[in-house]
Amino acid sequence: MLHERARQLAGESAFDVLRRAQELEAAGREVIHLEIGQPDFPTPAHIRAAAARALEEGHTGYGPSQGLPELRDAIAEKAGELRGLSFSPEEVVVAPGAKALLFYAINALAGPGDEVIYPDPGFPAYQSVIAHSGATPVPLPLREETGFRFDADEFLGLVSDRTRLVILNSPQNPTGGVLEREDLRAVAAAAVENDFRILSDEIYLHFCYDSPFETIASVEEAGERVIIIDGFSKTYSMTGWRLGYALLPPSLVKTFDLYNVNIASCACTFSQHAAVEALRGPQDSVTSMVAEFRERRDYLVEGLNSIRGISCGTPGGAFYAFANITKTGISSAELASRLLAEAGVAVLSGASFGPCGEGYIRLSYATSMEKLRSGIERMANLLGKG
Ligand code: PLP
């Protein structure tokens, strides 16, 4: 018999839809993939070369559980520069993906009797892992009217003396929303007053198109309460290399290290050598990818707004459009499944990111302009123009 805890784990629609789309492809259909959240660019050549070198040099064994010292040095320096803050290598823990670190953070800080506030719609692992930890997931609604930021009063109304952790994700998956300084200040002030920690998932920080990235760690009162989670998957097109890191208050470092020891021993060693090159080497691939994504975003949003029943605001960040489909009169799940079956366009139902995502679909624009054009055409053929 499965333990109740294990029953709480939920899947991720991106992987489910990808599998269904691939089955259609195996049966001869051509599918436009707007479901999966990974850059369509290959990992830059100089990073691949660094991994090949690391393999040749024999870096194929276990490494220190907290992460290679040279990688932790590079992370402390570069992650600090990006955020205008200073971090020491001792505050860095490297793990097999940002996802692993989310799991560590939630389980280290919350359990039965506790509450964890998380964004709805939001990255599915949050709700799933909170429930798995035994804590109560408390969804924080994000609404289109405010560019998918949260309402500060509504947020304060959700905070209780059981709140142990608040999860923020900006730029956000799935809405592309970006939080503003006043939002961060409201959370920081509440954290001090109610003594909770903040998990800031900053995996999309480079994908900010209209305003500079801001981290809650730079709000002074937040100080020691913030756990920053970031990684290499999105910025350097390294989703398969499984590498993420946390910037932690010193009191949490040992515990995160112990999660690594017990779960993974360490992150993949040659991936870590390549990651040093990713951080210290040329950054032009990042700059050009972000510029390309910005163009795609504008193209996709315009295209979506030309389809009958669909409206879409311009997301400030990440690489997703979260389109309002209420006027089609079709539910999110049904529209997503019809778009795949009838038009060969794979998108995700907004409801798969939480109840507040009903009435929306998520489209990833981490794919070529040509594919986006074809996706829009196919959707317009199914739903009509206007
Ligand atoms: N956090 C968010 C908000 C994401 O969208 C993703 C991936 O889609 C992750 C974390 C996971 O990143 P990683 O590949 O480093 O595990």
C-alpha cells in the first residue's frame, strides 16, 4: 500500500501532452510543439566543448555533495553580479536541477500542520511537493487584470500563524507575469511580521523583456529569509544537463547539502565543469536568445489576438503566452485537447497549472518563428479569425 504522502504527488501536463503529441507524430501526424518549456536552441558550443573536455580529463566520478568549489565560486560571483548582491561560495548548493532544490526547500521547511502559499496558476511541482510534504498548499490567485501579479490584500489575507513558506516565481511560469518592487516589499514585510521564509524561484530571470529583473533578496528586510533557486536549464539551454543551484541563508546550507547526500550524492560532475564555462565564458548566446524570444513573443501575441475567441496580453517575461480563451466557450482542457487532435497544435490547458488557470491556455514560444506562424494558422483554421 502506498503511503498517503506518495499519493499526493501529481504529474506535469507538459510531459503528458508531449507524450501524446509524440504518439501522434509516430502515427504520421505533423505536430507544432508549443507545450514544452525548453529553449529550442542547442546548448552553446563552448559549453558543450567544456563538457567534452571534462569527460576526456576524467571528471566522471562523484564530486563534493555541495557542488564543485570552482562552480560555487562562479555562481556566487555571477549570481551576485546579476542581482546586485554579494554571495559567498559557502551559501551555494548545487543540485540536479532547480526542481530538486524546490523539493529540498519545501520538505526542509514545511510539514503537517504548516501552510505554504504558492502561486495559482503556477509551476505544478509547487502544489504537488507541498502536498507531499504533508503541509497544506494555500493557493495565491494571480489574475490577468493585474498582469498576473497578486493582490497584496488578498495575499495578506492568506498569511496565517501557520505560514512557513511563501513561494514566488518571477518572471512566471505559466503566465509570463513579472512581479513589481511593491509586490516584493509586501511579501518581505509580511515575512518579518509573521516569521516565514520566502522561496524565490528565479529560473527565468534572464527572460525579462520590458523591465529589469528584481529579486526579493534585494529588499532589505527580506534578508536571511530568502532562498533563491536558479539553474542552467533555461538560460543556457541545458535542460537535459540537470543542474540547478540555491543561494541560501547560512543556516540552511547544511540541510540542503544533506538532501543532496541522501538523494543524489552530488550533481553530475561533468555538467558542473561545463556550467563553470557557461557562467564564465561569453554570454552572447544568452543575449541573442533573449532578443529572439522577445520578437517571437510579440509575433505570437499579435497572432493570438487575431483568432476568434482568444485574447492575450503581452507577458513581461519567461517564454510563455497565457491566452484567455473564455470567449471560445470551450473549457481549457477541452480546447487544448481539440487543438492537438484536430489542428495538430500542442498547447497546455491553463487549468493544469491550478484552478485560477481555467479559461486560459499556455503556449511556449521557445520554438521557431516558422513553427509559431504555422501554429497560429492552424489555430485560426480551427477557431476562425477575428
Ligand atoms: N521552476 C520553474 C518555474 C520552471 O518552469 C522550471 C522548469 O520548467 C523549473 C523550476 C525546473 O528547472 P530545472 O530544469 O532546473 O529543474
